[in-house]
Amino acid sequence: MGRSPCCEKEHTNKGAWTKEEDQRLINYIKLHGEGCWRSLPKAAGLLRCGKSCRLRWINYLRPDLKRGNFTEEEDELIINLHSLLGNKWSLIASRLPGRTDNEIKNYWNTHIKRKLYSRGIDPQTHRPLLLIPTTNTTTSTPPPKTSTTTSTPPPKTSTTSTSPPPTTTITSTTAVAATSSSSSDNQNIKLTMLMGKGNNNNNNMNIMMINKSNANAKLNNHPHDDRVLIESNNSTSSATSDHSNMSSSTLTSSSEQLVFSQTVQGGLNLDLSIGLLPFGPTTSTTSIKLQPQPQIQQQKQQIIHKQHDHYYFTYDHDDNNRKLFYGRIKNSTNIAQSCTENPSVLPAAAAALSTSTSIANSSVCLCCRLGLQKNQPCRCNSMPTSTLVTPAAAALPTHNYIYTYYTTTT
DNA sequence: AAGCATCGCAACCGCGCGTCA
DNA sequence: TTGACGCGCGGTTGCGATGCT
């Protein structure tokens, strides 16, 4: 049961507004002000419905509207606001003088989504693209669509060779990218994830389990990927902000899937901690028993040796106006040089990366989809060993992105 | 140069929500 | 409680601009 139409459609014009119609609307609102949209068309002598008049005024005719392209600053502001507010376009628009919600919505769908994908960031979750699409998700977020009937592939950038295609985001579940280890299958890996965002939303953690064939295919298609993805079919497996509640359910799987349970029986212990900024080193733990598939382990070992290029994204946080950069690192020891070798990298990124502290404090390696390990470089060896990531640095309020730290213990 | 495909944006549509009489 | 109304949102459409062959 819908609402009654706002006007009689047979007596209204549709489509593009003429200059005369615009002028009539402007003149009327100048005289009488906004409001009473239902009665406005008749009073103004317009053959339009009130809703159309309102949209035309708000989105196009208002004198305080700012026309023209969005600036980089506006781009980043929209991205940040969207990470805080979601698709609340009117709220976002209220923070951008002269921009309308419709304008921002269109701009988001046509430009920023693509921009974020090119950075390896999911535009819905504002997290690094971690997940492999699965076929049985019910709340998936499709990649950005254009006006054409076919879905748009991820934008082409110089870094897409390691960026997965726009991935299916599973609401209320989080992906855990567990890096492979060069040690034996039975090695205990303590995986500590510290995920920080500048808001209190989206703080769940998802575990994604993929079947073995998918894992193999993924690893084959993305040789830089050094990870095992764990998929959970239990959508309630989420962590709360107090780091305390992981689902106690046992994550079972078919013979084609990696098998996990939360029983601590040696094997792979994953310490998973979700933190909101500001956060400290306090973590809670959930141990998951992994029965690794030797075939996958062996394949990953081979993949490690094939890694040559490393991708990262980082923030320039020398000032309060953080800017996100991404780039490619070829050399594990000379970051700035490697950065400038790649013409696709923004010049400012080279400056941002010229100091190890920038990287140490805020980089996430896109090879492994993991952040820099505390006191150790990323496992892909794309960072010099001298770089450090400390919880104190991660807790800086100027950081507004995901951190993932991992350590290995024996 | 012409035809076609694609892209970007303005505008529209249907619906839900909150407010108020 | 109900309906009118304003507002906002997600999705879609139509069309001009642009790029490609």
C-alpha cells in the first residue's frame, strides 16, 4: 500500500526543466520563500508536481550551490564522512557547503567508489578488500554499477594486479586474512588483529571460510596473495567492542573446507582482537583450531618465493589533513626510491614515504592485507626491518583506518 | 566523418519515516 | 488512530557528451 501521488500526473510536465520554468520557480521562491511545495506549482504557474519543484530548487537552482568539480579535499571529506555516516547523503551534504545529497550520491557512485576500489578499499566497509566472493551470501554488496546493464569491473590502476576484484562484503562477518607461515603446519600462530576506525560503527569482525578449491584458485590467480581466508557460515560470529564476545559456536565445514573449531587443541591458535580507537594493547582471545590442508600450505610456500612486487597503502599524517596514498614497492630496503620508480604513485606519496615513521605508523601492506607487525616488517618483506608499529602509534586519534598486526610464536 | 558504445549527471520514481492536525 | 505532508533515500531512467572503431 503506497502513498497517494503527490499530484495529478496527467497535468504535469516531466523531464528537463526549461529556463522559463526555472525562472518562474526562482521568482516565486524569492517572493514567498521555500515550503508548501504541494501548493507551490499552482501558485507559481508551473505545470510540475511539488516534489519536482522541490528537487529542482534544492539540487539545481538554490543560489548557494557550488557548481563544478569536486576537489580532492571534498573527495576525502566525503570518504571520511561516508565511513562515519554510511549512505546518509543528506548528512554528508550538510558538511559540504554548496553540495547536495543527490549530487554527492551521484558523485559517490560514479567516481569515489571507483577511486576506493583502485585503492583496494571496499567502499561500503572502508576496509581493505579482503574477502573472496562467495555464492551463498545474502547481504552481499555488489560492485559499483553504471548505467549500463552489465556490472562494472573494478577500475584499472597500476596496482590492480594484487587487488582482488570488488569483493562480496558479508555484513556482520569479518574476514581474517591469516598469513601463511614458513614454519611447519603445526606451528602456533598468534594472530592479533587490532582494527581501528574513527567511529563506533562496523566494529564487527568477520571470519570467512572458503572451500579448498576456491582457495587454490584464488592463490593461483593472485600470486602475491599470501593468506588463507577463513569463512564462517555463522553470521553471528562477531566481536563486540569490548573485545569479549566471539561466537562460541563451532565452525564446522565440509571435507572441502578448512576446518575450524574454537577448541584449543594446539594446531593454529588465533588471537583475534577488535579494537576501536582509542585502543590499547588489551586484547581478548579466541582460539580456533585449524587443521590445515597440507596441499594449500605447500602451495603457499611456493607462492612466497614468487613475490617480487609489494603494494601498500599509507596515510600522510604529517598534518591533520591525512591523505591516503597507495603505491608499489619493488625493493624491500629503499622505499622512497621504489616509490618514485612507479609513475602511478602520487608524487606526494613519495614524500610521505620518505620517512620510515610514516610507514611504520600507518601502513597496511596490500600483499598480505595485513598491517605491519609490531617490531617486525610485514611478512612479505616489503618493509625494512627497522620499521616499527607500536600500539601507541596505532592509538593516535588521527588514525582512522584498519590496523592489523600479527606476530608469530613458537 | 559516421556510427556505436560508454560515461556522467540531472531528474524521476517509489517507498519509508517523522511530524502534525 | 488516521491521513496529509515534507523530507530523505536507493534505485533507475533519459539524454547529452565523449571516446572508440
